[in-house]
Amino acid sequence: MESIGELLLYSTVGFFAGIYFFAQGLYRFRRKRLIEDTPTSKIRSIALGPVELYGRVVPAGGVLKSPFSNKECVYYKWKAEELVGGKFKHCVTIQEGEGKVKFLLKDDIGEVLVNPSEAEIRVKDDYEYATGIFHKTPENVKEFLESAGIDLTDLFGLRKKIVFSEYTIKPGDDIYVLGAAMTKDEIEKPLEDTEHTNRILIHKAPDMPYFISDKPEDKLRRSLERKAVVGIYGGAILSFISLVAVLYIFRIL
């Protein structure tokens, strides 16, 4: 009975996990279609409303310092994940954070101000560090961990297995932006922007997606297509198999 109970638990979890993967696949498929249906514009000729842009990042004033690599950037996200578990080890996020500032997006004929405050930002990690018995923690990482209140040792004084990842958008990076071109008068919260007086900026509009990626459009579209197919078909198959298993268990009980 104990093994049947475990099988029932795993089957139930698998059923709902499949529904989640299926929903994520549909979300990525809709995002892919939106990218396909929105033409890429030159910055100087953008019109108000939905817009797709690709260009180089230029600081619009102040820049940030990334917490681990200590590099100048306009966006950073960091994540600390601890490796836990016995037989089935897995990573659990114990803390994360991000920082972002406005920046200019520039192509060969123009530039526009981008406010990333409400954007969904997807960029690859460009710094990773894992603690270990024979790994010496870099001083800049150690200082940041102390300020964030993250302890590298457990109750017994043993060193935890923690992986630290950092994701950044730096000046000079080429990025893709899918958002809304708006006038500053349309923004509900006024922007503190005395240095750059661009009338149009890229911002989050109601009921419209706002997405920033370090992949160009073709690579981003292909990546979303692969993940959509895996999510839709994989999630459907997982839920179906799990449901069959649940029904079989109830039949034999």
C-alpha cells in the first residue's frame, strides 16, 4: 500500500506538472506569433504603439555595478541557489534580486530612451560561481553575501553547496526589445529624466507585453518555438500518462 500511495502522489504531481508545462508552451507559442507579426522598426521611424526594435545599449546617464562581477551595466539580476536533498538532489533558490536603470537603444540611424522597469527581461548568465570545500570565495562575492545576509555555512559549520549566478545587460550589448512606443505625457508616473529630452520612449503599455532579450529576433523566435513544442506536447503527454496511472490506481484499490 505504501508503494501504491507513492505512485498515486507522483502521478498526481505529474498530472498538474503536465498542465503547467502545457500552459507554458501555449504562452511561448503566443509570444513567438507576436514576434513574427510585429515588424522590426528602425528607431528613427518608429510609430506610437506596439514596436519591435534591435540595437546597441548606450547609457542614458547613470549605470549600475553588478554584484558579483562588479561590471558596469544597465541591468543585473542575481540568484543564489542551494543544492539540497539526498538521493534526488535539486537546487532551491534561497535569495535573488535585480537592479535596472533607463538606457538608450541605438541603431545606425537613431536612438530612443528605454525604461525597463516593468519589462520581462531574459538574458543569459555571464557569471557563475559555486561554493565548495576547495573553492576560495572571491572578495567581491563575499562582501555582497555579507550585505545580503547569506551564510555559506550550515548549523554544524559545514560549507553549503551554493551556486551564484549573475545576468547582466551592459553598455555595448546588442538587445531585442518588444514593447510600446509612447510619449512621456502618456506615462502615469513621470520619469526623472532631465538629461535626455526624447519625446518618445519605450515603456510598458496596459494589456501589452513588454519583453527584452539578448537574442536577435530569429534566434529568439526559434528558441520560443522549440520550447513551445516541448511544453505543449510534453505537457500533454505527461498529464495523459499521469491521469491514466491515477485511474488505474483507483481501479485496483
